[in-house]
Amino acid sequence: MNNRSAEHFDKLFNEVSLNWARRYESSQSSIARLHVVGGEIQKVLTGSGWGDKSLTTVLDFGCGPGIFGSIASEFADRVICMDRAKNMVESFSKSKHVLERIVSTIGGNFDPTKIEMKVGDETNLLDFPNANFNLIISIAVLEYVNSPLDTLSQFLRCLDNDGAIIATLPNPNSLFRKIEPPLNSLAVSIGRTFRVEKLKNRACTGFDSNYKHIDLKKEIIKIGGEVSYTQGVPLALHGIRNHVVPNQLFVIKKKLTS
């Protein structure tokens, strides 16, 4: 992401930060993402066996107001939520009641005392020691960084040997992905002009990330990882939009050598 793009990106997200968490109560695509990703977080954390360790630590990278870190807070001892948008990070303290409701919709319990909010981007991953996290979450973020593989390489370095990464990337086979950017850019412009909050909140998908598809299953092996599980993330849980799959979820682990 060049400096101009990063500036544009930060402005968009800082603008919509206060009401961002509410998308996961009102937007069908966000609700579908919540159930697919949130369910995977719960499954990984409850089935990991990490409870035998002294401390289970989670990183939610590109966390926004802390949606997915909040889901992890039920099972982890410590959750670090990091986002480059300062207003997003600060919105966590004002959104706790919303986050509690959101987590409860998938049968979870929200524990804000375990969550640490930090401002930072992929360059700050270097601040974390090796094998520091049991789980790293990165949802709808990797398509916006300068190099998804470099960022994933840092994730793997920071990951415990039996840890996991849960991440999403755009689905290259989705027609929706091809028509979405110009439509959402128009929606954001209309939302700003007429002060329509719902349209302004389409900022993230209106941003042109210039993401180039990578064959993650193939490329991740080169940097010491392997994809253990994949699943589509649909636009809605029910109806015709359930068949539109703009994103793919990946569970990635370290490839250990004997």
C-alpha cells in the first residue's frame, strides 16, 4: 500500500469507526462473516488443548473495534487487538455493550478485561517475539497490506509451534468481487454527500486494495506454513446471497520439520 492509498484507507476507516461494530448486527454479509469466522475461532480455541498451557495468547490483527478478538476473549487468557486506524482502536471502549450482544449471538461470552487494544500495522509485528501467540486472527485485512506473504511470514514467526492462523482473503472466482469495488466507491460518495451512514459504512469494500490473487496453499509452503482447512464466507446465511461467496477462510499452521 503506497502512502497515498494508506492515507485514503485510514481516513475512510477513521470516519466510520464509531458505528462499525453495529454492522455485525445489521449487515447480512457481516452477520454471515461473524458466524463463519466466529464459529471457527470457537472451534480452534476449544479444540486446541492449549488450556494445559500457562497462558493462551491471541492476536487479532486489523481488528477494527475488536469483533473477533472479543469472541476469542472467552477462551484466551490474553487478547491483543491491533489496528492501524486510531479511531477504530478507540471505538472499542464505546462499543462494549454492542460487542457483548454480538458475541452472544453465536453463543459466546465477552470478557473485555482480557483485551488490550493497540494502534499498529504490519511493521509492528516485528515488536513481537518468536512463538508468542497461540492464535492469530486476520479477517479481511491481508488484501490491504503491501505484501500478504510477508505479513503471513511474520505471523508464522510469531506463532507457537502448535498454534493456528485464521485469515480470510478475497475469492478470485467470485463475480461479485469484480463488480463490487466501483459500486461501493459510488455508495461511499453518495453516503458522504447526503450523510447516509449506512452507505458511508461501505468504506472498506469501496477501497481499491489492488490485491493480486495468490495461490495460498502453494505459496504458504515456501514460507514454512500449510493450509489445514478452507471454507467459503458467503454474503448471507440464507437465501440466494448464501450462494455468493466473495471471501475464503483459511486455517494455517506451521509446517514442522522432523
